[in-house]
Amino acid sequence: MILFIIFTAIYTLVILLDLKSVLKLKKRKVFLIYSLILAVSYTIQTLLVFGVNIPSPTNAIMNLLS
């Protein structure tokens, strides 16, 4: 549980410090893409902290390439 709190605090700092500056520059596309990447990474990190096994994307990537 402590790891969840630490990662949530780190993500909150990133959002407050980094995304705020992107919004001030009025770059909506950058803001949307950055927010999406942050949301996906936060979700994956939360699942890993709580012990959920996430399948590796290696097999899917190998199938796409061959």
C-alpha cells in the first residue's frame, strides 16, 4: 500500500508541474497525448503494485511483425 501512495504522489507532482506548463502554452494535442500516456502508465503501475499479473506484449508484437 505504501508503494501505491508513493507512486500516486509522484504522478500528482508530474501532473501539477509538467502538465500545467503544457496547458499554459495552449498545446492541446500535446496535453491529450501526454495525459493518455500518463493515465495508461499510472494504471499499469497501480496494477503491478497490487500484484496483478499483466501479460507481456511481446507475443502480440511478434505476431504483428511476422
